[in-house]
Amino acid sequence: MDLPGEHSVTPRRKGKLSEHLKFCQGIVKELFSKKHQAYAWPFYTPVDAEGLGLHDYRTIIKRPMDLSTIKKNLEARVYESAQEFANDVRLMFANCYKYNPPEHDIVKMGRKLQEIFDYKFAHLPEEPPPEPPSEKKEGKKDGSSESDSGTEGGSEDFDESESEADRESQLLKLEAQLKKVSEKLHALQGQGGRSVPKPKKKKETTDSEFKASVKPPKAKGKKPTQSRRYLAMLFLQNCFLMQDL
């Protein structure tokens, strides 16, 4: 026979199996199926060296292995990769070829089962990329002055960079507005080949000019009402001047 002796299985980790190791579980499950039972049954359990009278088996085979032990290792999360799983399966076949003569039936059965395994394992799918670790917020610990100061420094740097970005965006907006204004001025200057005329300032009339503009009525042939109007206009003018002062 070719298979291993009993040995304990120590689980290494908890959690779900990777996609590769799930694929390996499927291979073991198929090797235990009735489809391959006719030539796979000698490898299902550890070799009973004492019951079969194989007194030198433990001397020749230093590390026995069988499909039941491999299945338990998968369930116990002993294997960290599909390659570790494959190494144990190939060790099982190597033990068979090492202990038994080449013409033995168990060797022929082992080679046939190994062909099935190699074909299945060759179709191992690619491992999906690992998910990025989720960022966990670490709480502040007592005496962590260095981490606190580092956090404050980081926030100040962030504020400074943010304020600089705001200033740059405001400058860009102002430059765009100035460009639009200059374009409008050039367009207005181009109309008629002249610049836009400036509005004329109204000339302020002085007191003497106002009096000169208002001529007193001639006494000859004028009625008394016209002189009264003239005096009223002078009175109103003086009132306006007083208000200005």
C-alpha cells in the first residue's frame, strides 16, 4: 500500500477558504466519488501498517499522507495556498511509488489517480486580486502626544493647501473678468474708428453770471408787476445761495 499513517491536524487560521482552496476541495470531493472509486479507494484512508504486516513502512515512509488527511487539512484551514494542498497530494503518490515495486497494482492505480488529479489541478482558476484593507479610525490613546501633534500638523497643512487653492481660483476668476472688460473696451473703440466721447460737464453758473443773464425790466412802458417778479427772482436766488453756504 502507499498511504500515510495517522497524524494530528492542527488548524492554522479561521475564516473562509480562498477561491483556490475551494477549488481544491472540489477536486478532493471528486476523487472520493464513485466515478474514481475503483482505483482511488486505497488512498482514501491512512495505511494500516500493523494490520497489513508492513513492519518497515514507518521506517521507509517518513511522512505518510492520504486523501482523508488532506480533506481534514482543508476543512481545518491548515493549507494557506493551493500549492501546499498539491504538495501533500503529490507526497501521497510519491510514498506509494517509493514503498511498492513498480509492477504492483497499487502503483498502477496511483498513477491513474495522479493523472486525474494533475488534469484537474491544471485548471486551477486565477486568484482574484485581494480587496484593499478597510481604513479603521484609531482612537486617541493617553500619552500619545506625538500622534496628536502629527494630526494637528497634518490638518494645518491641509488648511494651508486649501486656502492657497482658493486664492488661485479667485485670481483666475479676476483675470477672466479683466479679460472680458478689456475685450469690450477694444470693441467699443473699434466702432467708427473713434473712442467713446466723454460726457461734458455742465458749467456751474456763478452769482454774477446769473444776475447778468437776468436783465432788469426797463422802467419805461413796464408795469409794476414785472419789477415785483424780478425782485422775487432775486430773493429766491439769494435763498439758494444761502443754502449752498
